[in-house]
Amino acid sequence: MKNKILSILKNADNYVSGQKLSSELNVSRSAIWKHIKKLKSEGYNIVSVTNRGYRLLDDVDILNANEIADGLNTSFIGQNIVFYDTVGSTNNEAKRNFDSADGTVFAADFQTAGKGRLGRAWQAQKGTAIAMSILLNPEISPADVSKITLVAGLSVCRALSDFGAKIKWPNDIVTDGKKICGILTEMSAEINMVNYVVLGIGINVNDTSFPDELKDKATSLYLTSGKKHSRAKIIRKILEEFEILYGEFLENGLLNIIDEYKKNCVNIGKVSQAVYKDKTIIGTAVDITPDGELVLKTDTETINISTGEVSVRGIYGYV
């Protein structure tokens, strides 16, 4: 009943009277009031005016499973959503529930032990960030799993195109030379078979500030645009874009999306520093192969990098 009331308010152009809600849903006005009160306690900004009724103001950032699912246009990605108010790590929860349906999304309003690459911690203020993981069961070789990171990067880049988002190979999304999103792909596999893949995506959305040690390297959608944004809407956009690109990847690999990826990759044409096979290599990133490798051209050789730490001049303060 509560969700039905919320849906009516979302679709209304103006105030909806208590009498109309009562008649349409066949419940008492007292019951309507109790559900409205519950929605307010969950953070929904509902105003009530005598003789006019109730109105939902679209200036709040509520994140829960219903908000993510409301209007989501996918066939399987995000059709099952597991939501936590607070959790250690959504990636860990996805791995713990590896037998869930393909495409299940694990999301949280707050992570206490978020993870980045190379075991680094990823933290954000409560109620400001997107922390989600997608459980996948692709029939691909374990050697191809890392390519899903590139698919996810392009999906996020598409969803955040209005904010000038670009990709820093292999797993970061940047805007204004600062990191706004990180992607972490983990898998369980045997020699020739993938058991499951967990794709973790963390985005700084409504953060208003960062610690001194991060403020030159990290930013948020709020700091970029000057206004707050609905995390649920952003999640829906990402899931929709990811389902399209992931389906293309499963059919044709990176073949049909690699050109778009390269156009949105800040590495291309920039001087980059890579830590690869215990060596530090400095050169210019000139290409990304159909297998997703970064091609780095130095004064003496051209190297294809499949993994490692890569810094790009002009990004995150690297000069």
C-alpha cells in the first residue's frame, strides 16, 4: 500500500487529495495518513496542505531497492536487487550470495569496508555515494573476465556523460582531471571455467568535500555540477547501459565497443607512467587493443600492458 501511494504521488503533477488516494486505493483516509507518515520517516519529502492534499517534492536523494527498481528498463540486470542500509562491502555480499540470479544487484546506502584495487580501502560519507555490485554468470574464459571492467567503465561513462565523464584505463572514471568512480572486478574460476564474476562500482555522488590528502585527486557529481543528484536514477542509467554493452560483449567481445571506449579514454595521446612487471615505464599511450590492453610507446619500444598501475599526466595531479 505504501508503495502504491508513493507511485501515485510520483506520477502526479500537483497535490493529490487524501480523499482521492482513499477512493483509488479503497482504504480509509486514516490509513493513507499512516502510510504518508511512514514515507516521511523514510526520508521522502512529502508536504501536505489543507484542502489540497499531499505532494512529493523531487528534491531528495532516497536510496532503496524500490527506488532503484522504479522505472528500471532492463531484462535481467538489476531485476533482483538486494539492498542494505549499511554493509561492510557489497562485493563481499555478492560473493557470499553467489548462487543468486544472474544480474542480481547488491547495493548499499553506506559501506564500512569498501574495497578498491590492490586491496585499497574505498570510503565515502554516509548517504552520499553509490556502492553497488553486480553478480554475473558469463560463459567466457577466465582470461576474458578483465574485459568486463572495460565494459563497465564505458557503461558508467555513458551514464555520466552530462558531467564530462571520461575513462582512465582500466578502471577509473574521471571528470575535471579527478576521480569520480572506481570499478573492481573479482571472480571465482577454475582453469577453463568462470564460476561467477562480481563487478563492483563505487561513485562519489553527493559528497560535499574530501580530506586534504584526496581533494586534489577526487571529486563528486555534486562538486562538479553544484547540485545534488538522485543516486537511484544514476544507478538505473548505469544498469541499463551496462546490460546493452555487456550483451554486446558476450556476443562479440570488445570488437564493436572498443572504438567508443578509446574515444572516451583519457590515456590516449597522453604521457603515462606504468608500473608493469616490477618495472616503471614512461611513454605515450597510443592505443587500446581489441583485447583491452593499453599500448604504451616509449623512446625505445612499444609495450602492450594488460594490468598494472598506470598514471596519466594531468590526471590526479601527476605532472
